[in-house]
Amino acid sequence: MRLFSLDNRLSLCASFVRKGSSLADIGTDHAYLPIWLVKNGIIEKALACDINEGPLNAGKADVESYCLCDKITLRLSDGLKEVKENEADDIVIAGMGGELIARIIDDCKWAKNKDKLFILQPMTKCEILVNYLYENGFEIIKQEACESFGKHYTVMAVRYTGEVRRITPEFPYIGKLDVSDLASRHYIEHVISHLEKRSLGDKTLLTVIEKIKGEF
């Protein structure tokens, strides 16, 4: 069977996964990401987790169709609650709101293991997620952006360092994106547009907008 292609959003998530790592894909839906990573020889094994049985059953059918039942385990799990510390090196949490991603990490007893790499792709409220991370000793190691089907996304690789760091007011919105990168610039322009619609004279947000614009 011919292997499918990932869209730009999942492809960017995949590019952050370390070769040879074991993976937990949280909110896996159809298990496209772990299937693609295993079939391309990037990882040996994966857990594909979802809180709902419907998506998990769809993922199971896809895993079976690619004959990967010995390499990809499907598991019903609320976030990382059913994932053991020794079962995953890299953890992808994509396609959810930033608040939910923060809650999933906060609920995970072993999230502060410094060897773990969290690959996070918030759909909304990225600023809430970034604030949570830096208030709790995590750090963004790498961050990039992409456009997929006319929408703008950011993906970040995060690791626990134990050091609580102060961040600037604009940092939660743009993180470590490289403004010289075209996709990142488009993402930041999208963020600015969104903030301008929300500001409505809010002096704090207006200050943040000006600081973000100053990065260009």
C-alpha cells in the first residue's frame, strides 16, 4: 500500500521527532503521524492515544491496514494518564487548545523528566501554554511555523529544565520564532491581526502588539 503524505502541520510536528525515539502521540485521531514516522524509519515504535473510542478505532483500522500492529499500540487515554514514563521519549500533543495542552502536561507525573521532549502544536491560546511552560520550569528549545490549508500554525519542542524564567510580555505570542523565516513572519502577522481585533483599546494588548511589531 502506498504511504500517504502528511499535511504541512503534521509534517512540521514529524520533523521535530528525534530519530530512534519511542513516541507517544496524544490525540492521535487516525494515527497518521505514528504510521508515517514508523514507515519512514524515523521511529521504531509508538503509542497512539486518544480520549475517544471513535478516533481510536479509526486509528486502529489504519494501523492494521499498514501492518504495523507490532510497532504501534493504540490506547484509550485522557492525555498522558495511561502512558507510563518508560513508554515514550518524545511526546507529541497536537491539534488542541493551549489550555488543554498545559493541563495534560500538568497532570503528567513524569513530565519533569529532563530526557523527555514534548512537541506541542496549540490550535488556540498559545500564549496561555507558553506562560504555563515558563512558570513551571520548561523551556522552548526550538520553534517553527507553517501554513496548511490556508491556516497558520506553530510547533514547539519543549523540555523541562527546572529553571523558572521571566519572559517578556510579547514572548508568549511569538516565542522563539525566527522572524527571518517567511512562514514564521506570516504566523506572526496572523497573531498581530488577531490581537488587534481583541484589543479594543486595551492598553496592555496594544503595548504587546507594538512590541511584536518591533521584532520585524
